[in-house]
Amino acid sequence: MVTVKVSSKGQIVLPKSIREKFGIRPGDEVEVLDFGDEIVIVPIKKDMKLRGLVKFEKSVKEILKETRAEEEELEARK
């Protein structure tokens, strides 16, 4: 886990190790997903070579929301 501070303008800096791990470069875009009590930052890849290679029936947001619901259900069973 990495802790970062929010600036007075509401900005955060992604640590270098995270940017490198996910291949995030200056000018790249990320998607910020709101799940009520948590947020998830997802890098948006613009690699033309891979565009259209894999298609999902659901959006990343829907997949993550369903995954979170499944995790919560499993936790509730414990």
C-alpha cells in the first residue's frame, strides 16, 4: 500500500514505482471509479497494436463492481 497526499487543487501524484509497474506515462489517461466507500484508479491503455484484440461484454467498472460485491459476500460468510 502506498499513501499519497492530496494537493490544495485536489491533485495526487502517482508514485514512480506505480507508474512504472502499470506503464503510465506523462499525458496518459486513467479512469477513476467511484464505488461508494472506495475509489479505484485504472490506467487507460492506448496501445493501437492491442486495440480490438480482447473485447469484454461488460465495462471495467461493471466487472470491478461485481468483483467487489462477490468479495463482500464472501467476507460476510466468514
